[in-house]
Amino acid sequence: MAPRGDHYRTRLTHTLEVTSISRTVARALRLNEDLVEAIGLGHDLGHPPFGHIGEDVLDACLKERFGRDFHHYEHSLRIVECLERDGTGLNLTEQVRDGIARHSSRTPLPRTLEGRIVRVIDRVAYINHDIDDAVRAGLLREEELPREPIAVLGSSGSARIDALVHDMVEHSQPAGEIVQGPLAGPAMDELREFMFERVYLGPAVRAEQAKIAAVVRRLFEHYVENPELLPGGEEGPPADERELAERVTDYLAGMTDRYCIREYTELQVPRAFAR
């Protein structure tokens, strides 16, 4: 969930970090920096509110009601192909579209080296800035971080990112492929596992998971039953179940955490008491 305060990362700052770091790697490897930037800027457009928890809830709602799946990386591609420019989409190359659709580790590798850079740097960025944010928020203490990967990569987020970028460049150049070294790669994976155990799926998140599910599910059901309230609803009801599913998904997945909470509050709480 988007934290309150100006010193925590958001989806936007994450996107800018991924794009900037990926360009640095592409420049060092003499690859296409513009391609890397386009993929980086588009890779997370499809994330619904509340991150991966919101993604799982929306996926479950769609399966139950429409027999459809939801994956943020597929929705990122839908946004740039179908929703941008009032429905005409962006004129993107196949390489950009491939990199956006395959930036997640749950998908096959991107076809281009530039897409593979973004895929790895996405992890590099979110693991390290999430460690910083978790420490700042009091969810973790520095001394709780696993010792071995910290010894390999560095004691600060900037040091770890710097080490991982240098490692990627040094090992990818001779390999002709985007790879990580035998020490840095496993160290990053260990940090990621630690963050899933302690933060992403940790006690504080599990305590909020039921609340997040209730919010997303209630809004999903509300808009399925009242499609005239969706953007474009004044133009008429959806033609069929497929269009209804798409319109509800497009609207919900496009919300920020705060906007989603505000919509839920307006729906559930009498206006006189919502302040």
C-alpha cells in the first residue's frame, strides 16, 4: 500500500529508478538505451492498487465472475496497446511490447537483451528500495538483514545497487547475454526471499490482507452490478460479458491505493461521517 509521507518510494519513483538504472546498464553494454527506457517506463503501468495483493484479489474476482485471469504485466501491455490515446493505443515496436509483457519472472524471458536488462533491474530496484522503506517505517532493523548477502553487496541500498550494476555489466559483456555473477546473483535472491518472508508476506501485511481483499472485492462487485457508473457508462451498457469484465478491470486496475480507498469509503460510509 502507498505509505504516507514524502520519503517513501511509490510506483512512479520505482519506475523512474528502474528506467534510469537500466539505461546506465544499456549504455555500458552499448545496447539500445531508448528501447530500455521505453520498456522501463511501461513495465508497471498495469499494477492495480495495493500491489501484488491487489493483483491476486482482482485475479480471484475475475476468475469467479468471468472465468478470466488478471496479470499486471498483461494489463501493462493492454494499457499501451488499447487504452492510451483514447483507445487508439501507442505505436510501439514489437521489442517494446515484448519487454513490457515479459518483464515479470512469471513470464518467458524477453526476446531482447534490453528487455532482459529491465527484468533484472526491476528486482534490483524494488528489493533495495523496499529494504530502505521497511527500515524507515520500522518494519525491519538494519541488523536483521541476512549477513551473507549484505557482506557481498554492501550495507546501504545505494551500495548494493552499485554493486549489482557493476556485476551485471562485468559478467554480461563477455557472455553476450544478460547475466549476474556467481556471488551477486545468489546474494540478491537471498535478499528477495528474506523480503518476501519478513515484509511482502510478513505479519504486518498479512494483518492487512483481509481488509485489502474486502476493499477490492466490494468495489469489483459494485461496478459489475452498476456498470453505468464506470467511465463511459453514459454511452450505454456493455455489449456483453467480455466488455463488462474489461471495463471493470480497466477502471479498478487504474486506481491508486488512495483513490481506491476513497471510492470504497464513499460507497460504504455515509457522507456525513466520512470526514
